[in-house]
Amino acid sequence: MRKLLSLFVVLMAVGFACTAESSADVPSSETAPAPESDFDMEAARKMHESGDLIGARAAYDEILQQNPGDIAALGNRAILLESRNDIAGALQDYDQLLRLEPDNVPALAHRAALRARTGREKEAIEDYDALVALRPEDPLVRNDRGSAHFNLGNNEQALADFGAALSLAPQLTPALLNQGHVHFAEGRLAEAAFAYQKALVREPENVEALVAMGNYFWGAGPELDSAETYFQRAVALDPKSGAGWLGIGNVRFSREDLPGAIAAFDRGINADGDNLELRMNRGLAHYRSRTYAAAIADYDAVLAQSPGLGRALAMRGYARCESGDLDRGCQDFTTARSSGVADLESAIFRYCR
């Protein structure tokens, strides 16, 4: 599934580094307690801003021991935990904060983004619905809710939200790109290309739009020269664009240039090590090159991030069997088939009798 652009949390003021009364200018609920100590909160905030996260965390913990309902401390600790990738801890603080202050816009926005990031799209949409009710004229909220709907496969709702975002802010390029991505996923390639080209007219150096146009040409035709031109422009602007390197690798793979494809996937993985498609495609290129140990290593890395991913299990099964490890290869086929991967009967018949 294509990852869509989400902007609301990035662009809005967080507003937790102050007392509850001024947090993002959202009125506090009558039951929300006031901070225990302005001095302690100020000291914690300064440590947080200076990068002393250990000291800031200890200060927030102390404030919350004295007053578990301190809105500012809960919000700032959640942001601190989020920055340290403690997603469970951050969500716990946002949950507590929103029990006290259900209409706190920054907390809703951050929680929605974290829920979407961790695959809890339905819960994210609940938060985005609340945000839309609070800020009906905010195009960024509509854009992000559309992204969550798209990731759930609710393409009509996604298009409605992206359309609403563009009606509120016609120059909002991310919503235009997201609209194009939905059309692309639905097979409406002409509509997708129109959206991508319109985005590039607005922002000729928009890396996402360049990659999207590259994917369009790679999939439509394919027109490999045009596709590679767009991908090369993207990585020239942003050498860390994993999507750009993925596209270059895919074009080279289509040309049966396996060493060139592997080199491009290598660059992408160095830039974006969490991109599963880069590892999946490099694994396939290694498999086609008969470097089976390298292919297995890539599929192992994919399965470490996404346990039970059927297509990774199936391809690891092929690589294991080709390298002589029939027992474990056949086990991968069996597991992949049980996870819904079809067309494995011939492989099982060939390797696993």
C-alpha cells in the first residue's frame, strides 16, 4: 500500500509546553486539574528544549506523580516519548490527556498520527472525525483522514476527503498527490497522471510528485526511459529518497540489468532501511542472480519487520530450496500458503515430495 502524505501534526503548533489553560488555545475541561507547580513545569520544559531528555523525563514524571492530571506534563511527556520511539508510552499519555480534555486538538492530532503509524487506522479515523468536528475548515485534517481511509481501502471516502481538502486549500499539493495515488491504485492512470503533472507544475522539484510520475511511466506502457528520467530527477534532489531508488532499481530490473538493480536497491536501503519493498525487490534480484544467501538475508530482514508476510515467506522458500535447504524451504511454503498466498502447489510438488 502506498504511504500517503500526512501533514496536520507536522504543521500545527504543538502547544503542550505551557500550562493547560493556554495549550493550543483549546479550552480545558472543568474537571482537568491545574498544574501543580509552574516552576517545575518551566524547568522541565527548558530541559526538554535543550535536549536533556533524561532530565525532562524525570521532571515530567515527578510532576505527574504529584498531579496525574497535569495536562501540560502529560502532553510534553507524550511528545518526549514519541521522539524516543516509545509509541506505547506516548499513546498511554495521550489517552490519559484526552480522558481529561477530550477536545484537546494537539493530543488528538498526535494520537491519530501514532494510531495510523502503528496500523490502527480505524481508531485513527475516530480521532480524525473528532478533529474534523473541531476544525471543519482545516484542509490538513481532511488530508490526513483521507490518508487513513485510503490505507483501509476506503477509496471513495479517501477521495471525498482529498477533494474537500483541495476545495478548502486549492494549492495543497500533498492532497493533490494523494488524490492521484488513489486514482493510480484504482487503475485510473490518466487521472493519476493529470494530478501528478498538476502537482509538478506547482512544485517542479517536488520529490514525491517526481517519483509518482516515474511510477506512472513504469506501470503504463511501460515507458522505461521516461520512468528512469523522473526517478533520477528525484534522487538528484533527494539522495535519501528510498522511493526514488526503488523506482530506479525497478526500471533496471525490468531491463534485466540485475547488478544495476541491486546497486540501486542498495542505495535505497542505505537511505531508507525500513522500506520493505526495497528489501523485497533486492531479494528478488538476488534470487534471479542465484545469490541465494543474499536473497534469504533480505527476506529474513523483511520478516523481522513484518512477521508472517506471505510473499516474503514464499520467496524465502524458493531461495532456501534452490540453495538445498529443502526442509526449511518447504516449511516456508506451507506457512505462506496458510497465510493466503496462492499458486504454490507447483513449488510444493517440485521441492517437497
